[in-house]
Amino acid sequence: MSGTITKVSGPLMVAEGLADANVSDVVRVGASGLIGEILNMTGDQASIQVYEETSGLGPGDKVITTGLPLSVELGPGMLDNIYDGIQRPLPEMRALTGDSITRGANVPALNRNKKWDFTATASVGAHLAAGDELGTVQETSAILHRIMVPPGLSGTLKSIQSGSFTVTDTVAVLTDEKGVDHELPMMQRWPVRIARPYAKKYVPSRPMNSGQRIIDTLFPIAKGGTAAVPGPFGSGKTVVQHQLAKWSDVDIVIYIGCGERGNEMTDVLMEFPELKDPRNGEPLMKRTVLIANTSDMPVAAREASIYTGITIAEYFRDMGYDVAVLADSTSRWAEALREISGRLEEMPGEEGYPAYLASRLAQYYERAGVVKCLGSEDREGSITAIGAVSPPGGDISEPVSQATMRIVKVFWGLDSALAYARHFPAINWLTSYSLYIDNLRAWYTEQFGESYIKNREKALRILQEESELQEIVRLVGQDALSADDRLTLETARMIREDFLQQNAFVDEDAYSSYLKQYRLLSMVLEYDALCRDALLKNADMNKLFGIPVRERIGRAKMADPNAFNEVYDDIEKQMKAEINDVIAGGEEV
Amino acid sequence: MIKEYKTIREIASPLMIVEHVEGVTYDELGEIELPNGELRRCKVLEVEGDKAVVQLFESAQGINLAESKVRFLGHSQQLAVSEDMLGRVFNGMGMPIDGGPAIIAEDYKDINGLPMNPAARAYPAEFIQTGVSTIDGLNTLVRGQKLPIFSGSGLPHAALAAQIARQARVLGDNETFAVVFAAIGITFEESEYFISDFRRTGAIDRTVVFSNLANDPAVERISTPRMALTAAEYLAFEKDMQVLVILTDITNYAEALREVSAAKKEVPGRRGYPGYMYTDLATMYERAGRRQGKKGSITMIPILTMPEDDKTHPIPDLTGYITEGQIILSRELHRKGIVPPVDVLPSLSRLKDKGIGVGKTREDHAGTMNQLFAAYSRGKDAKELMTILGEAALSDDDKLFAKFADEFERRYVSQGNETNRSIEETLNIGWELLSILPRRELKRIKTEFIDKYLPEA
């Protein structure tokens, strides 16, 4: 099927003579075979968005449709790799075309020559349904890749063999109900804009441990949950996303750099192979897939990048893994949508964004969740979707932020005032929220007893009181406050500085286990309780605030992750002794 | 055989519609020949059937619909590059305007460049000593970074940029450097300030100037920075030079972009700027960087004046989302006589963490940097409280922080435009200032460094 271009305007073009093509088909444009996708059809005219730079194309150039929608290749070889927005492997592109991304490069997503050791686990004669495991490949030292019967297929296994194969070699033959034989390679294809099927969806009930104190303790996210990280530039969105990608206790991380800086992707590429997963000691890159469609790369491929990412995530979820998808930033995706929509001359909604912005965003986030996977093995997998939002001027009243907030359950609002004071992560504790706390209460209570959640509530209350007291201080000064209120301010300062602040660039502090978080917050709250008690006994307030142990508490978060328990025990002992001394001194006066 | 068309149907500057064209492609460069033989350039923005929408790079004055001829040249806009460009001055379209001979091209490059493969980038991590404490100590610049200066009308951004260009060097390194300077819609005087400073220091021989002044055509400004970056890419990645690119003023560039967008009747985004301005700016800024296996680098310092000093205005806002930090100048500090008036708290260098520390600057750099930021922030809060309630309302600690903030501005920030401080000097001044504060407040610094570096009270 081929047609002819009649109009070119940036990444959008119109071609005629494509009456037999389908909407959403991938097409090849011009002599160099640029990749595009059909958006609309009118008669035999098709509007096409092209995923590459269109300079040099004009009326008369040929368009050939492939008859297939935009799809990704799924199979061994995705981990430890970096792709562009339409799943072309960037290192191989570099080998082919040099340091710059030239046009029309045609590189398959999965290497066709590399051989993988496939171990058959299903036996001949077995009846297999979609999602059932055929065999496994140890893809990286961290991840066992399950080769599954693709969705929509079931039948009796006619033959299967273990051995060394490329992704396109046939490893098994399945005879379906009609008696037709299907040769199954390890590789599957799936259209990115369609969610992969699963058996059943559940309500999330386990937390995702991120090692970040403000997240895990104050505003936790559940595995299978959704979260947004909005913030103005310079507030640390990317560092938060990187921290989550590094330390989250998930099996697979998909990191989508959507219209962001090239150097940030390079940073991940250089740093992740060096970093070790705190749970199994494996290099973090071995569980990571990177999608990089940086801001200077074609805008239409940016629109596709988040779908490419989440489809790969669904594939790993189907194996029964917990997957986290981090998209930085969804605002750039929305801008790409706006640009394409503008060129299609669609009626704009708010701020020029298309009217379907909110529904597209909702469809994306709804692909997250905890599910029972297809297949008879009762696997359970999850996708946790976290999206950065970059609101213009940091003002979240704009359409992308608002549409996102209507969908996601966790909101980590970044604040430029905190960032200016170098309080990182600059997540504002007054505006952020997590709606998963009720689902997760049972889990926290079972693990750590009631006090974990109680501590959390108490800390939030103190921070809330602080903001009210600060208003008074601003009007009339600190002296007008009672000793009790002064203590509240002091404790709030400790919660902020000694607990919430966390330095991503210091090894001891970058990751905090649940127990360390719990003990650290307990220590601060214990100080508060002891001092409150001491004040009742007429102890001197300034002396209480100035006891030497405060410096140790301030440094407690830097304690060795493996030996903090003893240190904390010792600090608490010293704290009690020193407060008792102050009480004793107070009575002498 | 290049065809000539005498079929211009409509001109509404800066757009023009040419009919009955054949074989014209998107983004192709064109030439208009006026009846008097004068040539002007244009490029194809959209082509539909036999009708091409063309954008003029120069004024439309004097173009006659019936008599003028249009030729399409079969390629997009290109720049003739050569090492001989060093020491020369070009106009915004890449033509020499210094009276010298035309450049004998070693190569022709498409000025739009190509996106850099993220897998081919090398992460910028080499510390550049600019000699300015607020940059070296707190917002460290590294080779291959893009770090804009956010300024306002009447603030001395030119003095700071010239100081950086004059003093910047990589410690223990003798590689060849070059400066590419793009004047985008600025006045003659401002442009001359830079050029005379380059001349004074002798840097002029290693400088390429692209000059589109305020009275040059506004639409030409869309090409000027791309010309400059094309020259920079050539010098950095094919001639192994360390290139510093100064683009001033991006605000004029964005306004030219808006003008063209409005003429095309596009749906406007915020404040009338086109919705694709983020992508457009990114395709320029992202051309800074380093590449694996290449010696050269492009470090970029774009300068922009924030309309009404408003950081949330689309131009600084979108720039901040793309660049790797920003240096913000403060009108308040400028009024106080602080030179350079760098507003430290909202300024930021995203790439500093990999460029500082042992072997690059000094082991105590990261901790003292965070401590200075935190202390200055608290000191400013304390001073604010003091202006409302008087000094008596402050706690003893807060009084020290307030004192710290004043001293910090006076000694650390205000160093003048001629002082070139080594990184050691910058760090030591930082320690002297921190000694004002009680030791227990220095929580951001490791105890061993406090013991080693904190001066005795």
C-alpha cells in the first residue's frame, strides 16, 4: 500500500492514496523511510505524525504503510538497555550513525544475533493458556526472564526445546483448538497504545519502600499505585525520580526521560551500573530499562515514549514482577500532544491543550495497578506509575497538573522555597498527601506495631501546628509564645532538619531502611515528650534546647546503615540523662 | 537546474506564499531576487500541493509581487565552517561584516544540527574555575554545562558574563579554547562592551562573533544562535577546542519566535509565545555538552532579561526547565552595591555534584556549600523578622545568623568584577564566615572537616 504526500508542516503531513490503510498504522515516509503513524483519515487522505525530523520532504514523496500499529518488541535484551521513544536502541544507533541521531535509522529493538540460553519449563502435551510459562532465560544476574504464551493464544504444546537461541528462533510449537500450529519465538510484539490483558485487578495493599524518609513515613505510595511529583524548575523533581529509580524495592524499573535533558540520561547511564541494589547487591542497571527521548529529539516520538515505557512495564508485570515506571516529565508529553493537535488544527481546550488531554492522562495512569496475571500459575504483578509534572512557573492551576491530580492518589508537591534553603527532598509536607495510608495501615501495623502510624500522625500534627505558630511569630515575635509552643517549634525544626532532610549524594543517608526511619523519628518525638514533661517540672527551656546531645541527634541520620541501632540506643540514653540534669538544675534555682 | 518562480501571491511580513511550485520540500532554503537585483533569503515553513508558505529572514520592503523572482536552493540553511572563522565577525546570517574576505569553507553544516544521541554524551564533570565565588563555591560550572544568567533590564549581566569569559579556566589544563559570541537583537553598545573586553584581554583572536543588532531584521534572530552553535560544534567536536558560547539576549530571540508564530496564525500558548517554544529552545540549548571520545566541549552561557524581573515568565521558565541550573541576578543586591549581584538562593548548578570534591576542588566543598546556603537562607529569614519586630525579637542564634547573612553578602558575594579568586580562597572565605555561627549549627558538614578547616574563634 503506498500513497503520496500532499502537505508537509513540521512533524505533521498529509498523504493521499491511502484508502486501504488503517488509523494508527505505522508508515514509512520518503526515500529514507522515516517512521510515522496515521492519526486521522478523510477519504483516501491520511494525516500522519512523523517520529523524525521532516526537513527535506515535500509533496510527491512516497508513503508506504506497514499495515501494523505502533508496537514494541518484547523479549530478552531490554534490561540494561537504553531506547528512544519508539524503542530504537540508542547504543546500536550510535554504532550505526555516529554521535548524532540521523534520520531513517532502522535498528530492531531486540538484537537479532544475540543468543540467549532458554530453559524449557513446560512439557510437551501440556495444555497451555495465554500467559503460561514456556520456559525461562536468565537475562541478567538480577532478573529471570519468563517466556510466556502470548495473549490471545492457547492450545497444546506440540514441541519445545531448551538451548541457545536468538529472540526470533522458534523455541516451541503450540497447536491451538482448531488444530493450527503456531511457532513461538521468544519475542512477542504488542501495540503500545493498547493495555496488555490481565486476569484480575486488586486494590493495592503493600507499600513500595523507597528509602526516602518523607515518602515512606509521611506520604507512602503503594505497589501498584500512582503518584505525581509536580514542581517548578530547580526544585529537585529529577533527583526525587532518580532516588526512586535507585532505591525502590521493585524488581524492574522503567525510567522514561520524556523531553528532558540529555545529560540527565547520561548521568543514569553512567551511575546505575556502579550502584548496587541494597537488597541483593546486584548493579541497579541490571533491573533497569531506560527510554530516552530528550527535549531535542523529535516531538512526535516523545508523545509515543510513555506508551513504549508502560507497555514494556506491563510485559514484565505479566511475568509476576513488581515494576516501577518513572516518567520525567509528563508535562513534556502533554506539550508534544498539544503541538501535534495544533498542527491538526483541532479545536483547542484549555491553554491550547487538546480537549482529550485529561482522558489520555487517565488512560495512561490506569495502566498501573496490582493484578493477577494471565496464566494458570496465579502470578501477581504490579505497576507503580510515578510521573513528574513541570507546571509553567510552578503554578499547579494549569491543565496538566490539574488533570494529573484528579487521577493520582499520591501527591508529592515540590516547593521552591525549600529548594532555595537547600532543604532536600524539597517535598512540602503541608501540601503533599497520600491516599494510600488507609490501605497500608494494616501492613505497617503488622510490621512495626501501632506506633509507626501513630508517630507519623504525631509528626504531621506538629508540622501543621508549626505553620500556624509561625504566623503568630511573624506578627508578634517568638517571645509571645508559651514554653510549650516554643517546644513545638523546636521539635518541628528537628523533624524538618534531622528527619525529613535527606542527602541523596551522601552514601549513608541516600537510603534509609524502614527501621532506621522509625527509630530516627521516634528519637525526635521522644525528645519532644521528655522536654514537655521537663517543662511541667519547671525546667529551663533554653537549657533544654541547648543540651549537647542535640548535635548528635542532628547527625544521627548519617549513622552507618548497618550499625545505627547501637548508636541510636546510646543517643537516647544520653538524651534522657541530659534532660534529667536540666530538670535537676531547674529545681535548684 | 534550479527553477525560478515569479508566482509570489501574497506577502504579509515575515510570511510569503508562492504558488505553482514543484519539488519544493519542507525547511528548504530559498532566495528572492528583487527587480533591482538584490537578494534576500527565506525558508519553507509549510508546503501543500503546489503552494509553499515561506518565511522571510529579512524585511519584505521593496518586494514586488509581479517582478520578484524566487528560487529554492534544494537544501536547508547552511553555514560555511572553517577554523579561519576565529577572530572574525559575521552578521546574523553568517556573512562576514568585518571587511575581511569570505570564509573558504572546509565544510557546510546544516544550522539546525542533529539531536545528540544520549548514549554518545559524556557526562560533564570537569570543574571550571571562573574566579567568581558565588559560581565556583556555590553554583559550580563544569565543562559542557549550559548555565544561563537570568537578569533584568539595567542589571550588570554583561559585566558578569565578560568576567566569566575572561577568567574561566580548567585547573591544570592547557587545551585550546575558543569563544563563540552571538549578539541577538542587543544594542551596539552592549555588543561593543563584549568585543572591546575580548580585545583588551587578547581573546578576540580566538573569538567568533555573530552579530544581529537591535536594528537588524528581527526574523534573522531565529537563525543567529543556530549559526553560532553550528560554528561552536565544528570547533569543539571536529577541531578539539574547548568552546564557551555566550548567547545574548534570549529574550529577543523568543520575541522573534513569537512574531513569526503570530504571523502564521498559530494557536498561542502562554503570553502569546508559541506552544512549541520549549522544544524550540531545547534544540538550541541541548547542543551544549561533551561527547564520548571527543576532546572538545561546548559550555554555554545564555543571557536573558526577565520581563519585569519575573522568573515565572515563559522565557526564563522554559529556559530553566532545559538548562542545567541558572545564575540569577538581584535588583536588591545591585541597589546595595553588591558586585556581582548574584542572588545566591534561587541560583543553582545542577551539575555541580560531579564537578566538586576530592581531586576536583577540595574534600570539604560539598558540605560547606550546603551549609552556606542553609545558613544564608536562615539568616535572611531572621533579617526579615528583624525589620518587622526589631532585633530584640530574635533569639541569640538568629542574631548570629542575621550577622552571617550581612557578612556573607559583603565578603563572599561582593568581590567586584576584577577580582579573580582561586577555589581555595573561595572555600576559605566560606569557612571564615561559618565561624560566626555556633559549631553545633554546622550539621551539614562532616565533623572531621570542621576540625580540620574551621578557623579558631
